Amino acid sequence: MRVGLFVTCLVDLMRPSVGFAAIELLEAAGCAVYVPPTQTCCGQPGYNSGDRAAARALAEKVLAEFEDCEYLVAPSGSCAGMIKTHYPELFDDAPALRARVERLAARVHELTDFLANVARLARVPGGFRGRITYHDSCSGLRELGVKGQPRALLARMPGLELVEMGDCEQCCGFGGTFSVKFGEISGAIAERKCRAIEASGADAVVLGDLGCMLNIEGRLRRRGNETTKVLHVAEVLAGKSGR
Amino acid sequence: MQVQSLHFKRRAHEALGNATLQSNLEKFGAGGLALLRARAVEAYGRDAFERLRDAGAEIRDRSLADLDTLIERFEREATARGATVLFARTGEEARDLVLEICRRHRLTKAVKSKSMLSEEAGLNEALAAAGVTPVETDLGEYIIQLAHEAPSHIIAPAVHKSKDEVADLFASTHAKPRKTDIPAMTREAREALRAHFLEADLGISGGNFLVAETGSGAIVTNEGNGRMVTTLPRVHVCITGIEKVIPTLEDFATLMRLLPRSATGQPISNYVSLFTGPKRPGDRDGPEHMYFVLVDGGRTNLVGTDMEEMLRCIRCGACMNHCPVYKTVGGHAYGWVYPGPMGSVLTPAYVGLENALDLPHASTLCNQCGVVCPVKIPLPELLRKLREKQVDRGLRPWTERAGLRLWAWAALHPRVYAFGTWWAARYLRFMGGGAKRIRKLPFAGGWTVSRDFPAPEGKTFRELYRKRRGA
């Protein structure tokens, strides 16, 4: 299976290790991983800020980069959701392009969804000891139905215990540019998420999106919590969560 | 009501600094209406409820597609049954019509059941100025009228108040010993309201639906006050938006399976009132005169546009009950009549994009609102469309526009982008220091107002990957 990895701009800049963990997992599932070198961003910042033209230009770029792959996989529900559920509508006035985009969209998966449901990863390579709680990121959950997939994969790691936090489906307050435009509100929403995480008694909160990750980690540390780890699900599954 | 939506940020800041409000909001968020809805949906069956949502959306779309003929039919049927149907282009016109009705029938005291349109029209202030005393009879509305405040939620208008605050308010108004036992407080309010019901010569209600085939108005209440308002006084005025019209009683029955469950988690509200014309000869009760004041107030501007789906709204409040932003800042921050996600779409749509610049952006687009909306309004999509309209009309700050243009240009030029991120990864890593976190972020200070920014690992994925492939 030739799988194109959409690294995402935040993984590229902030947490390259998550990208390498994703490659490892995909290879463990028997995929030939292709990483288009020219990839940058899915266009979501423009799309959500009302700049449709910019979003569309980037969508065309992603289409050109990944059209030849059997699948496009991203370690992010947000970016995968953008490509899968929002790209087609950007091409309402260009039926030929829209058809190509729809063909690509049909082959787009969030990483854990792909590993659990498409590639059917036989053995989870990583090991983890401790209690974790899982934060469901909004786009992954509500656009792509990512809910059971990461939990099913994590459940196959013997030393790992999953405890659910209260309101695990509640937004962490990130919201892309919202987090900067409305920093105070965003931080207050994150504060509630952090309290739910702490109340769960978990050693680590695990999630599938860099935006939520930076938001939750940033708020935990600001409020003086130096111990609760914030980990991407790919790092945990690949056994790269020592950071 | 005066539009204060331009000041969303300031008002949100004040809300976040108000400890009592924060504690009240937290209680609301933790065990409030969202939880009750979830239980009701579970009891109904999730799949069945999804089908019900489809049916609800279909009814509302069908109604809106035929809005003009349905309104005409409603007018015909209501008139045939003895009611008077009046139309208002704006809230002000609606207010004037109600004042004219008061003059015609020499009315001096109005009891009111919940109506958000009355807030749009600023009706209470106008009535009082014209010598007609308005008394809100929905318990929540009664509370905020005593406190001289506006509703902070469309179905739970006093949700921002704690029991203690209400106890103080009642003690000072009712001149009775302060009580904190909720049933006792409710009884006290009922006793105070009873006299008003008996004295009033005008009853003003809102309207949840207008049924075209019978010319009936419908309201949904839990306290019975709506029943009193629409039957006791000698004149009844139902004031509502023209978009509330639906074709048949059958459609009404379907929507009534959705509305209370979505709003309060009830299979049915305690009272469902359908009012059809004034008292007929031989009827034992009912008003002598009945009016419908149907208000446009910006609604027809949405018909046939890419915002039309918003007019499906049946005012259940589920979107705000599930909104992380609403649950954090409360309803008053939004600065006009309608708060939460539906308000962030309706306010700019009704009062002008330029008068509510922040509202379309005051959302994380988490889509909790979209998945609970009983008539499947794609709220995040509509907020996004409003953002696009702001950009098209040049209403965004130039710094934001320039930043986005620069980002988009770089993202389209991979070499430029690679250089930019190469530099940023190192610069931010350096800024992060030993603790690997940044306390104050340059160019994005909003982020570090209330949280740290975790530093990047120091090199970009693309350079590490190329090195690895080369090795």
C-alpha cells in the first residue's frame, strides 16, 4: 500500500518526532510511506479566517502532491477533516477539479483511523507504562468519527491503563486563530480541560492533534502542573513518548 | 435592544473576571441542559433522533421555501377565525403596532410570557414609557426584570444568576423574609405574579410556531404562565418572527418531538398552547381580541441567500448549552438579544456585519452546536461564511489580512516556507530556553495571555527527513 503522509505544518515545525512516529507505525502496518517534499499546509488557517481563495490555492497544491497515492494519512483529525470534508466545497464552480478532489477525499484518513480500520495494524510496536486519559479532538471526532480507533489501538498496549476524563469530547479551546484572537477565552476553556485531565488522575493526556496538544500543554504548565505529560497518540503507539 | 456586540471582547473579559458569574456558568456547564438533552436523546434512541432531526430540517426548509404563500395562508386562516394579523418590517414598527393596540383598547397593564422578539423590539421600555406596565411572568424573565437585566439565554434567561442572588432580589422586592429553598421561592413568585395576572388587561406572548393551515399560534412553556397570558387578559398579542410559520399541525407535532427534548431534555413541555382566534360566543375563556404581530426584522434578507439555513432555527438553545465559548463567557458578552452560536450568526445577519465584527470569530468551530441542532443548521459553516463576507467587505484589520496573505504566499512556495520554518523552529527553540516553553510569544501575544507556548523541538520535520533519507 502506497501511503502519502501529510505531515501537517504544526508537526513539521513543532514536533517532528510525531511525524517520524507516524512513519514508523505506517511501516509497521506494511505501508510504503511517501512524504511529498513540497508539502506545507492544508489551508485551514485561510479557510477558517474567510480567505477562501488562499484555501483553494493550497487545496490544489495538496491535490497535486497526493493524487497519486493510494491513501493520504495525516497525524491530525483537523487537517484530515479539512481535506476530507471541506476541500470538495471549495471547488463548487469547477466540476472537473471537484471530481478529482472528491476522489482524493475518499482516500483521506486520520492516522489512528487508518491504522485501525484500513491497514489493520497487527502489532502495536510501542510500550507504555501508566495511566492515560484520551482527549477527543473536535474535527477528528465530529467530522471523521475518530473515537474508538485510538482507544482500540491503545488498549492493545499491556502496561497502559485508560481512564476517561469528564467531558472528554469537550473542545479544549484551541480553535486555530481563535486561540490568539481570543486568547483569554481560549485559555479559560483550556483551564476547564486541564482540570478535567487532572481530576482523572492520569499520568498523561493522549490526543491526536498538535493544536490541542500545544494548547493543553501550555495551559497545564502555566497553571503549575509540571508532571502530567501531553502526548500525541502516534508517539505513544510507536513507543516514542520518552520526551 | 441596543446592540453592544462590537464590545464582545471587553464584555467577555469582564465576564471572565466575575467570580460569581463564573461559578454560576460552571454549574450550568457541568450538570445543565446539555446533560438533560443527552439523556432524552438516549431514551428516544439515537438513530431515531437522527431521523427526527432530518424530518425537522425538512419541515423547516419546506416552510422557508414557501414562506410567502404560507404567511398569506396563515393570515387568511387566522383572520377567518377572528384574529387580526399585522406585519412589521422592523422591531420599532412592531413596538409601534403594540402601542397602537394599547391605545385602541385603552390598556394599562401587560402580563408577558417569554418572547425574544420583544427584546429585539425593546418592547418593555416602550410600554412603560407609554403608561402600560409590563410584567414578565416567566420565572426567569421575572427575575431579570426585577434585576433590570437582559436575558442571557434564550430559554433560561436568568441562568447567569445564582440562587443566592435571586434570594436577595426576592427579599428586597417582595418585602418578605429571605428564602433560599427553591420551591418556597417559586411559590413566593407565583403569589406575587397571581395578582398581576388578574389585574392585567393585555397579555403578550411570543410564538414558537405559527400553523398556517389553522391560523394558530403555538407556545411551549413549563410554568403555565403562557396559558394565563394568552387566556386571561381581554386582549392577547402574539409577537413573533415571520419565519416561524409552518404548514400543518402534523408538522407541528413532529417539531414538538424535537423542541423540548433539544431544549430541556423533556419528552414534552409541561404546557403546549395552541391559540386559534379570540374567544367565540359560548367560549368560557379566552381574550376578546387577538392580534398577531409578525416581524421581519432582517429575516427576509436571509431568504434565498447562503444564510437561509439559519432561519430554520426553532429557538431551543441547544447550541449555546453545548458551546464552550458560551459556557465560559455567558450570554451577556454577546451584546444583543441572541447569544451563543445561533446569536453569533443572527446578530450580524440582523443588525449588520459591521456591528458585530467579533461574533463570527468568537467560536472554536468545534461543531458541538452543529451536531446537536434539532434542525441541523450547519452553524460552523455559517460562521465561516460570515467570516468570508467580512473579508470580502474589507472589514478585517489590515494586520490580520497581511498576516494571512503572507502565510498563504509562503505556503504556496515550498522553498520560502522551508526557510521560514527552519528559522522559526530555531528561534522559538532558543526562546524556549531550558524549560522549553515560551512565556510571552512575539506576534501572537494572545496565546501567552493565559498559557505558555511549548517550544518546538528545534529542527523541522522536513530537514530531518531529508537528512534521514540521505543517510
